[in-house]
Amino acid sequence: MAVHPRVQTLTQAFLANADQEAPGLVQGLYLTGSVALGDFRPHASDVDFVVVTERSPEGAELDSLRRIHARTRHQVSDPQFNGIHVTWEELNRDPGECGPVPSVINGRFRPRAGADVNPVTWHVLADRGVTVRGPHPIELDVWDEPESLRTWSLGSLDEHWRRWREKAGRLVTPRGLAVLGSLAPSWSVLSVSRLHFTLKTGEITSKSGAGAYALHAFPERWQRIVNECLRVRRGDRSPSLYQSALARRRAALDYIEMVLDESLRPGLAT
């Protein structure tokens, strides 16, 4: 599939830096996230990657990866390039067995992290991953287990998003203040909607697709906040649907709480 010019510039810069710094280290590069799901928005999206190496990087190879990402970030600072480094073998098994791997989170390289080592990443790669280097995902026999996808989604809502909602509900905190902006409400409302979609259908959709789903899945009273979040997601410069940032913040937090309650009630998952 064709990718946005910014995505192409970023990935080619990364591969050029990788091949110069450590020839042969990066054997595969795949894009997941919004790029793979056809919902990349230059003003709001990062570029999610899966880099594949022959073996787990250690020592000098970790230092090389750190330099490669730092050089790439210096050359192309926007959009952020976030993702994981795994082996071909790790793609063939349950991500729960992989443990922490070299990762880039919010633009920062970490030698070991596990945030994106999950069934969602594996499923998107297997189903719709964009190949920049390496065999097509269909040739890789990427592990993909629907029940684990639903279990992980449920856990994400029950653990991560409940805590997120609790912290965001405190106004005079960094997270609480962030929800006074436009991007944080849009990102969070559409993210929990995606997880509800997965629990209901067993599939994965984009943030924009989740918004379209939410307009029909939930009562009419929630359409205003969903439409507002879709407006922000699209980069629409028309006026906000809310008279104040505080009103939008409250609506977003109430919506998230509703989705959590709906998602965690018995019998939702397919």
C-alpha cells in the first residue's frame, strides 16, 4: 500500500542509518498502527514499527540501535517513530512469552520494555502490516490468536484505562490538565472505543473506525463527544462542538467511564 510521504521519508532515513551503522542488523521493517490501518494523520499520529533482527540485540548492538534511532530522530523529528525490535522466531510465538524487548517509546530508545509486545501488535502485523523491508507478513506465519486478543483488550481496559481515567479525573495534575487540550480527549475516547470494538467483534479497527463504530454502538447522548473527537482526529479547523475546554474534558471523562463499565460487564466479548 502507498504510505504518506512523511512516513516514507522517515522509514528510508531509518534504514539508511541502520545500514550505515550496523550493516545486516535490520533484516525486516514493518509498519503497524495507524499507517497499517489506513488512518495516519500527520498532525496527530506517530509511526508504529516492528523491526526484525536475526537474534536479540545485546551489548554493542543495543548501542548501535540507540545511535540509529537518535540519528533518525535528529534528521526527521516528526512524526515520532515508535515500536519494538524482535526476532523472526519471536514473531512466531505468543508475545506474552517474549518478555521486554528493545523499544522506542515516545521517541526514546529503551533497551528493554514491553509496552507494545502484545497480541494487538502481532495481529495488525499479521493481518495488515506494511512491509518496508523483508518478506510479506503472510510468509512469516506470525502468531495470531483471537482469544488472546480479546483477553489482552479486556485487561488493557481494566488495568491501564481505569488507572488512566482515575488520574485524568484529577484536574490539577499533568494528565488532568492535558485533557483540557484537544488531542488527549480525542486520543483517549477513540482508544477505549477501539478496545470495545475488539471485545465486541474480535477484530481491530483504526481510531477513526472506532469513532464511526461508537456513533452507532452507544446511545445518542454520546454522539457529541464522539463527533468532537473525530473532528480533532481529522484535523478539522471548524469550531469545537463544546463551548469550553472544561465541558469537553468532562464529556470525554464521562464517556470513558461509560465505555469501561460497558466493556467490563459480563457477556460483552464475543
